[in-house]
Amino acid sequence: MKSQDTGEISVRRAPGSQSQFHLLVVIVAVVVILALYFARIVLIPFALALLFTFILAPVVKLLERIHLGRIAATLMVVVLAVAAFGAIGWAVAKQIGDVVNQLPAYKSNIKEKLDSFHWSAGHALGSASETMTELSKDLASPPVQAQSESGSGPKHPSNRPAQESTPVPVEVIKSPALPLESVQNVLGVLASTLIVLVFTVFMLIRREDLRNRLISLAGEGHLHVVTQTLDDASARVSRYLLLQFVVNTCYGVFIGTCLHFIGLPGALLWGVVAGILRFLPYLGPPLGAIMPLLLSMAVFQNWSRPLITLLLFVITELIVSNLLEPMLYGAHTGISSIAILVAAIFWTAIWGPIGLVLSTPLTVCVLVIGRHVPELNFLNILLGDEPVMAPHSRFYQRLLAMDYDEARLVLESCRKEKSLEELYDSVLIPALSLAEQDRHQNRLEDANEKFISQSTRELIDEFWEPRVAATDSAKPVAKQSQSIVCMPARDEADEIIGMMLAQVLECAGHQTLCIPLTSTAEMIEQVRKVKPDIVCISALPPFAIPHVRALYARLRVEEPNLRIIVGLWNSSGDPLNLSHRLGLTDGSRAFTKLADFVQDLRGIPLVDT
């Protein structure tokens, strides 16, 4: 009694402790978000340096393998990376300067295209605009009566000039930026860049020491979890960056090649710019297309090649962003597409444009923490791309919502990968078990209960078609056809599963009969008339077990020579132990899955799992 009381007390305290944990999680989340926002001056350079470390670390390791020192390899890689970025930036700036210098040569083309946007004066829209302008002037002028009254009033002795009554327009001109302010802005950018470089060099040189210190913070009792988390995060981020580099490089090469055949000046450079800007999520592709599109409008006289340029960027981006990236990034980072979008908005709101660049790698790290820390598993559910509901739960949830069409789609998607008995064992029977639990706890309304039963029957009949039987007929059939009667134990769910069993047995080449749910005496009388080889009592535990035991005992008395099989479907117990608990004798035994019963009839020995 003492242990039972203690157990009851612990169960009662569980909801309170769980609510306290949820409140603690919310408080910690708010504190972390505030810290990320107010400490962004320090955290942004650190995050950028960590990102560059992930990118440059493989190259540094490669140089170390050829017996180059850690410091020398790190400095060489960082210098080469800075030189490459500087060369690309200089080339882009030079190309922009050349385009600006050549704009006067394209003045006639630019003016012609701008004039094509203007509406002619005789156009209906232009006339309507002039009419509205005149009406607004009339409404703004003072009434005639007011003017006459003011004219008949007393006149002032001083005769003011007419121009004094006209209001003087005021224009606010923003003062130009002082040279000192421009110097401060440039120095700020250079200082931030220098901090990122220093952080990157330090992390590349002391990366093992930083890893060990981070593991030590978690304590020796969490070495396994922290090690798995770090390895998983580094692998996912590295794969993401590698895939992004490959995709963006191919994107830039393709765009540059197409622009070259279109005839746009500096085509290869615009391809490089488009590939680099694609590292900026969502905003990068439009920014990479603006300059080539404007340049094509200035260079070419007609609209054909500017339109081709526009279609090139639009179609390529649609294919890459909607087909390639979700397939590659989602599969290798584990983040769902909607989570990537929400993460981009979140990190941009906190850290600005830099947060947009870092959004996906940072979200990968958060997702990995949620996968390896059980208390933070909700992060994995919110951000991950793995299904959060099993097929049988989704099927039952759609039936609860009385959505027959979507429930049918769940079964169809599962049917593509499963046989008929596997579909019933893994989806339909577990869903009926959930329905039985809710029904016995008075959670189901009569309308929902009827809809679930009727819809399940209709779906079973729909899936039981000649094409289904033909698909499963290629499987090995029983050595000898037997006559089998399926008898429900207690509820309508037992009868529905009996219908499933009858279909599966017919696919295996047996003669089956599913007895509808009636009184025990009537069902036993039908068994006597049919005289089958085997009777299978179909039951969905745990609520049908007492009825199974009573029905089995009565059948054994009425038909002592009959082989009786008991199906305790979706039961987690061992079939042999269940057979002993039910008192099954004379070759009778219990099964928990339809597939196991079918294999037993085929003479295939069951493998204990």
C-alpha cells in the first residue's frame, strides 16, 4: 500500500512539474532572445567567424596532412581567402564603374525605353488624370459667395500687394554627410572585418581546445550527448555549406553562360555575382538579377533580349529554389521548408542582414540540440522535417475530423510501400485501437463513432478490389487451402478487424467467412453450420480479453475437436505468454498480427523479434 500511495503521489505531481518545466522553458527562451539581441555586437562577429571556420577548416586539415604547421596553414588559408574576396570585390567594382562610364553611349536606348512607358496625352487615362486634376483645383478654390462678402466688407487703408498673399514654399534640404562621419563608417566596417578575421584565425588554430572546453562545460556525465551533438551539428552544417557552394556555383556558371549567348557585356562576371549573392537567402537572387536586367535594357534596342534575360533568371530560380534546394538542403540539414523561412525572418529581425546569411546554419545547430537533448525535443518537432505523427495517428486524426478524403490519402500513400496485411497491421488496426480507447473513456461522440466505423468499413471494401488481390497473389500461398471462420469477440471493432483478416486470408488462397456481430449462441450456431477447419476469434485488447476467454471456453465445450485461433490484435505482449494466460490448448494459440497468422498457415516459421 505504501508503494502504491507513493506511486499515486508521484503521478499527481507530474502535471505540476511539467507545467513548471514549460514555464521555465518560456522564461529561458525569452532571456536567450533578449541576450541575442542586445549582445549582437559581440555575437555577430563570433558567429561569422564560426561560419568561416566551418568553411576553411577542411582546407587547413588538408594542408596539415602534407606536414605544414597549424599556424602556417591557417595563415595561408585565411590570406588566400581574403585575397580571393578582395579580388572579386575589386572586379565587381571595376565592372560597375565601366558600366556607369558607358551609360552615355546607351542614352538613346534608355530614353526610348523610358518613353515607351509614358502614356500619350490623348490617351483616355491621361484625359481622366487631367480631369481629376482640374476638379481638385476647383474644390480647393474658395467659394464665390465668400469672395463677394469679403469684397463688400471694410477695406484696410494699406493696399497690400497681391504677391504677399501667396504662401512661400518651404523645402527641407538634408545636410550632406560630414567627411568625419564617412570616415567613421568606413573604420567601423574595417574594425568589424578585422575582428571576424582574428576570431577565425583563433578558432582555426585552437579548434580542438575550444571543442574540449565546450564539452567540459557540460560535465563528464554528459560526454556522450555533447559529443554526439557536436559531431551531428558540424556534419550537418558542413554538408549544408558544401551543397550550397555547389548549387550556387552551378547556378552562377549557368547564368553566366546563358548571358554570354544572349550577348550581354560582362556576362561571366554577372554570373559570378549572381552565384555569390545566392548565399544571401531570399534576397540574393533578386539582387543578382537587377544589374544584368538593367544593363540589358540599356544595351539592346528592342525588348526581346531584356525579356529573355528576365525569363532566364525567373525560370532558373524557380527550378533551383523549388526543386533542387528543398530536395538537397531539407534532406541533409533536417530542417523543414517552413522552418527555414521562419528562421530567416527571426534571425533577420534580431541581427539584420547578417542574421539572414547565418539563419540556416544557426537553425541547424538549434535543431541538433533539440534532437539530442530530450527536454528540448520540441525544437526537433517544430523545426525538423521528419513526420511528427505516425501514419495510424494521422489516419485516426483525420477520421476524428470527419475528413474521409484525406484519411483515404493516408492509406493510399502507405499502400504504395506496404502489403495489404502490413497496411492493416500498422495503420488501420492501431487506429481502431485508439478509437476503442477513446470510446471506452467517453471521449467520442456518437456522430464521430459512427463516422469512424462506417468510413473504415468503406475503406476496407474499397481497398479490397481485384487489382489488390492480383498484386498480392504473387506472394507464396498456403500449401493447402483451409476453411476459416472469423468471429468477433465483443465490439464492432472486432468485427471490422475480422473483415480485414478474411481479406488477407483470401489473398493467401483460403476460404473465409466473416460472421457479423450477434449473440454468442447465434455465432456458435453459424460455426456449426459451416463446419470450418479453423475458427479465429478476433479481439482488440485490452477491453475484449474477458470476452475472449469466455467465448473460447464455450467454443471448446461445444466443439472440442475444432482448432481455435485467438487474434489479440495490436497487443504488445508475447503471443506465447498470451496463449498461456488465456488457457489455450489442443493446438490453439494467440497471434498479435495478421501477417503472423498468415505465415503460420503457410507453414513459414515465425521469427521472434
